[in-house]
Amino acid sequence: QVQLVESGGGLVQPGGSLRLSCAASGSIFSIYAMGWYRQAPGKQRELVATMTNGGFTVYADSVKGRFTISRNNAKNTVYLQMNGLKPEDTAVYYCKAVASHADYWGQGTKVTVSS
């Protein structure tokens, strides 16, 4: 089992920045990729960014150049640095861990971009 705890969401003005964190615990040795997804009201959950253990990253086109995913392996934590936030980035952001036997999700952290 893998447990994921997210933090860092909140209210920010357009153009502002936030950094989300996701701390993993449990069977972390089984994880080979971690990432961030988001779900806006009335919409399906969508990929934001992922990173494999080898450092390969994938970003949604809508966040390229504004968001950066990174990992601190010593802390078993993945981050999402979000700059240049737009109202359309408003959503609940979920951390996901892809393990050898299952996928795991965090509880989500809400990001609201509004003036």
C-alpha cells in the first residue's frame, strides 16, 4: 500500500504562483512514476504532469512553460510548481503514484485562481 498526502493548495490571484507537495509513504519502493492530475467542476479528471523515476516528464499542453514537476527522492515527495496561474487552472489537484501492482491517489487539494 502507498499513502499520498497533498498540500499547498489555496486561493491565488491570476498571474500568481503556488507550489503543491505530495508526500508518499508505505510501499514506496514499488512506485515507478508520480504525477499530478486535476479535476475542475463539471469536467473529467485530466493529466497535468507526470515524472518517472528516471526523470522523464510529460506535461499537458495547457500548462507547458508555466508548471514544473519535480521530486525529492530523499523526502519521497513530488512537487508541482505552478507559475502564471490562470482562472482556468482552478480545480482540485490530485497526486497519483503508479506502482508495480496498483495506482494510488491522494485526497486532493483545491486550487482557486481568482481576483
